[in-house]
Amino acid sequence: MNKNDIINEVAEVILSKKEAKAAVDCMFSKILEALGNNEPVKLIGFGTFKVNIQKAREGRNPQTGETIKIEEKMVPKFVPGKAMKDAVN
């Protein structure tokens, strides 16, 4: 399932594909906005989107074998909720 499939499913409930697209786009943009502000997004029964810090570490350049420093960065993470885990199993 992709974004267009989600929009089509929402359009069946809202009765307008234009409004469904606006609703889905709004939801995604608000999730991204919250994560950009380092706020978790908790969707009960679905899961939680949050931001984790990936610590600085050493890596290797695969072409030269040279050791390089990889700096600390923020990475998005999704933790599935119980309902999602149960639906998959």
C-alpha cells in the first residue's frame, strides 16, 4: 500500500478524493513537523514515531579502507503498537 492507496481509502469515507488527499497530506506534514521539533507522535493502537540520537562513531571508507569519523545525528524511529503487532501475527 502506498500514499495514493491510502488517499483512495480515505476518499471512500470522505466522498471526495481532493479532501482525502488534503487530509492525508496534512497528517503526514504534522507528523514531520512534530518530529522536527523532537516531539514524539503517539497513535494509540498503531504505534509511536519518535526521534533517536545516533551516537558518533568511527567507520571505514570502503574504497580506501581509511578510518573516518561519523558524527552524531538525529534519526526517526517507529515503534509499532500492540494492535499493529497483533494484526501482523
